[in-house]
Amino acid sequence: MATTVTLQDSMTREPREVSPIDGETYRFYCCGPTVYGPAHIGNSRTFVGQDTFRRVLECAGIATKHVRNVTDVDDKTIRESQAQGQTLGDFTKHWKDKFSADCVALNMLEPHIEPGAVDHIPHQVRMIEALIEKGNAYEKEGSVYFSVKSFPGYGRLSRVADRELKPGAAQTANDSDEYDKDSLADFVLWKGRKPEDGDNYWHSPWGEGRPGWHLECSAMSLEYLGETFDMHSGGVDLMFPHHENEIAQSECCSGTTFAHHWFHITHLLVDGGKMSKSLGNFYTLADLEEKGYTPEELRYVYLSGHYRHHLNFTLDSLLASRQAMNRLSRFEKSLAERAQTSKVPDYETARQAGEAGPFQPAFEALCRDLNTPDALGKIFTAIKSIDTKTLSQPIAAKLYQQYHFILAALGLQLLEKEENREDIPKEIKAMAEERWQARSAKEWAESDRLRDELSEAGWLVQDGKEGYTVIRK
Ligand code: AMP
Ligand code: ZN
């Protein structure tokens, strides 16, 4: 399907058409997780956003090459692995596996390549050598730093030069991977070995040590996508210093444009504020599953907000998603019945069908700066205008295909989702249904009695306009 895809470019601050530089494959790099603990639902917002972007491109007929790294050596992974008394490799493998399981649960497509920084130490050393040779980096007491003043383009992406910087902080050498957001410092490329690094060091021309975090992404994107590629993406917090530093290192090495388009996803907030462990509002996918919500519902919450706006996550937003998905599910079921099929096409089959029919306005919304909330609204508009009961089998079969095309672009799974919820015991379902009937008949006392009974049994009912949902308390 030849639909133009546009997306805001954080570098130019304008929407730009997305099309492969080489005319064939759209090559993009996403900064991956730092594997030192479970991913939180903010991290997943960013990764699901990138996944949805890739799906939209592929549904629009554009081939992709998606690289997402794993940060398996940095200050945090080393510190935590030591605190746990584990080797860095064992420790990061554990969290990487957990992360991969979350990605599968959230129905993300596997990146084509998922490199880890530890496997690319020689690549990073080679880059540092080139930077020293070109006069962009200098050695100091066994560490190597990038000289910010040697790259006049520094700050172009984040407009850091326009910000108020801390007096005296400019042009000092800084060792930590994540330094103060308001200081403009020469950042570290190679960190000389320190006692607190334990056994985590490698050999280099500057002695034992380890690479700095920013360099990892420059080296791995160079290895798998080349000196210049289509797009680079991450959460908005990565714009400065991480992406600014990546641009500086890579462009000084190659002498050419690093990434042609920058895609940044705004942060997820919880209950209107920053997620934090001390406030008790820090959630992982496992936390939500324990409360009876599904990963599909979380994905729907992500899609209900535009990636350039803060997404305010609440538990209620998961319930609203459940109700919306129930409507989508009911439509899918009745369409499947008319089409006389029970087969749910997989992603490739759904995508290759290549047309959206009445869902074309929804697909176009996705192609316009990845407007997922608008696309969802347009799907509901289309659904409302279709009376499935009147459809002939061939027409229903075609619509079923077109519906799955738009669901594939969003990464929504519906039928499977209902099966996931089959763990609600029969008697609880029956009681909830009885309560709904009582409530609909305005028998309030009976309805309240049944609600209390459900509550005592550990279940919560939530009413909506057209029905109710039951979740574990
Ligand atoms: P990290 O594992 O900390 O390296 O982060 C992985 C990704 O999650 C990065 O692209 C971050 O920018 C992104 N990220 C971190 N916090 C949030 C948040 N609250 N909302 C959305 N994305 C986030
Ligand atoms: Zn990165």
C-alpha cells in the first residue's frame, strides 16, 4: 500500500517524510534497555512506540532493519551485579531474558539485531583510536575523554547551547555515564580501571578499563547500520547528553551525518507524576499482571496516547482499555462468525494482505506522525458503521482481513487476549453476570449484595456504559 509516512524529527522539530535513504530498507537504531533490573512501564512505552512505528512502516510497504542494543556494561550494571555477588555476564543475562519475555508479552516484533556492548569492546576501542588520531579525544590518567569543544555541532539536537548551564561546569572532564543534565562536560570514552569495577575490565592501548556508555551505541550502530543510517530513537531523556554525545563521536569519526531522523518518545507518568519506588507507584509488567491486568491492556493504554505527549498512566486507564478492547473483540468475533473462520492471521499474513478498506482513515492517522489515539478513534467510527449481521460470507471475509491489517499495524491482539482471561472461575463469572442483571433492573440492594460477595471472594467489578469487567483485587 503506497501511503506516505511522516514523523516528527526531533532534530529539525518538523514532521518529515520517512523513506529509506538507500531506496530499499529503512535502517533504524533504538537505544535498548540497561539490564540491571526489571524494565518499568515507562521503558516499555518507549519500546512499544518504536515497535508500532516499525509495524506502520512495514504495513505501508517499507522494509525495515531494526537494531536495538542491550546495555550490559555501564556504571549501573557493574554496581548492581556486585551488590548481588554475581558475575556481570550472569547478572545481565538474567535481566535481559526477563526483558525479552516482557517484549514477547507486549507483542513487540523482535528486532532484527540485538547486540550487547560487552561483545563489541574491540569496535569501541577502534573508534576511540580514530577519535584520538583526529584530535577529538585525549587521554588523561588511563581514561580517554571526548573534547566537546572539538565538535562545533555539539548541542544541535538538544539545543543545549541555548540552555542555562551550570557556571564552571563547562569543559570539564566527567567520568560518570549519566551526568548532571545541566553541565556541558567532556565525556568519557574509555574509563581507566577502578577498584570498584572488580573483574569488569578489558585491555586497551590506554591500559585496563572499560568503555563509556555513550560510545557503545555509536560503535554498535556503526557495525550494523553503517556510518550513516535512517533513524535513531529513544526516550526523550536520552536526547541530552546520550544522543548528543553519540552524534559527536560518530560524526567526528565518519565525517558524515550520523542519523537522518531522530525519533524521541515522551515519558510516561504515573498518577500525574514521575514514577518512583518511594511513592509506591513504580510498576513493572509483572506488578500489573499480579493485579489481574494483561500485557495487551497495557499495550492498549500506550496506544491511547500520542507518543509526543506525556502519557498519564493510572490503573483506571487499564480498565478503560479493557472495555475498549472488549468492544473490538466483540466486533472481531461477529465478523469471524459471518466469515466462517476461526483463524487469527499472524502478523506477516495480516500485513501482507496490504489493505485497510474501511479502516484506511485509521491507517492514515498512523502514517501521520504515528497518531495512535486518532487511529483508535477512527477504528471505532468504522466499526459503528458496520452491521456485521447483514454481511455475506465473502464480504465478511474481506473485512476480517482488513480489520486484521489495522490490528497488525497497531500490534493489538484480541482473541488471544480473551483466552488469557479464562482464569476467572465459572462461579465468579456467574455471580458477576447475576449482579449485572440486577443492576440493569435497578435492583440496587441485590446488586450491592452481590458486589460485596464478589469482593469477599477477592474480585472487583467495574461497571461501564455497555457492560462490566471483573478483575482480581
Ligand atoms: P534504560 O533502561 O534506563 O536505558 O531506558 C530504556 C529506555 O526507556 C530509554 O529509551 C529511555 O529513554 C526510556 N525511558 C525511561 N524512562 C521512561 C519513561 N518514564 N517513559 C518512557 N520512556 C522511558
Ligand atoms: Zn544509545
